[in-house]
Amino acid sequence: MEKQGSRGLRYQIGRDRSPKAPLEYREAVAAYSRTNGGAGGDIVWVPDPVNTWQIRLTLKHGDPRMKEGGDDLFEAVLLHQWVHPDQDPLNPLKERCRRHSRTNRLVPSFVPLRLEELGVQGILTILEKGSLMTGRGEFKSAEHAMKRVLDKKYEDSQKLVAKKRQNAGDRSNDIRRQLFKIPFLSVGIELSPPKQEGRS
């Protein structure tokens, strides 16, 4: 079964309903891996909660990245980018960030990169420069890469909760100040009437 992407790129749909990268992309990754001392490579789809493409560069036995153990014999490269809508408002990827369930505001997110936008050359460029946005070289397994994504989401959710608490506290103070007519003074000043000199 085939599925057509936004720019005419056709994906194969596997038995598990997950998309399969086009053959030209997979062959380019495999050739890159073999050229750079690997045993091969592939592009696979990582399902929910990550929902992005992952390049897997198969490692040869004896590769130093395998010395820490683990069952995965490949280097995992997630094709996504961290986007912060407030800090980078001109980033064209910001519209793909998640939206808050109640406020509908865009929140910082890992944004999946689409194969049709990258193209074969774009993927090879990412691999060549070891782009930090993909986390290449940081993770020794797909599980470690996925854990990094989930940890980042958790950290951001905790920061959002802390910010909401701070905003709620500030609003409570404002309401209290208005109800009790407490003047808002950013610095301390003397409110008592000035003493008049020359009077006994």
C-alpha cells in the first residue's frame, strides 16, 4: 500500500501501518554508512510518542560506541528539531509545535522533520555535519534517544506548571491589593506628613 506525502513523495505502508521511507532515501543512508565504516543503514518510522523518522546506522562489531553494552547494534539519529516558539518566532517550523490543551498556545516541542522537505541531500548533510539538532552521537540506542525526547517534554511541562503557579500567586496578590485598597509601591517611601520647621 502506498501513501503520498505533501510534496508528491510516495511512502510504502507496512503491515504494522507504519510508513516506510522511499527506497532512494534508504539506499543513500546505507551507502553513507558503508562509506564511513559502518555495516549498513536504514530509515525507520518511530511511532507514538516520538512520531518521527529515525536513521539507523548499523555498527560493525568492535565499534567503540558498542563497548557500553546494549542490544542495539546501530547509531540512532532522530530527524527532528527542538523549536521554541517564543524564543524563535521567525522559525518556519513553529506552526508544527504542540498546542496547549487549554490555552491553545504553541508550546516548545520537538518538531519532526519531513523527508520530502529534507530530500536525500538534506539527510546526507545532517549526517555529514553531525547536526546537534538530531542528537547524532549522543545516544547509544533508540531507547536512549526516545528517553531524551520524553525527558525534555517532562522538563517543559514542569516549567509550565511552575510558571502557572507563579502567575496565579501574582494574580491573587493583585486581587487582594485591589479589594483592600493597598497601594502598590515598588520602593519604600515616607507617607507621613513632613515636619514643619519654626513652630514650637
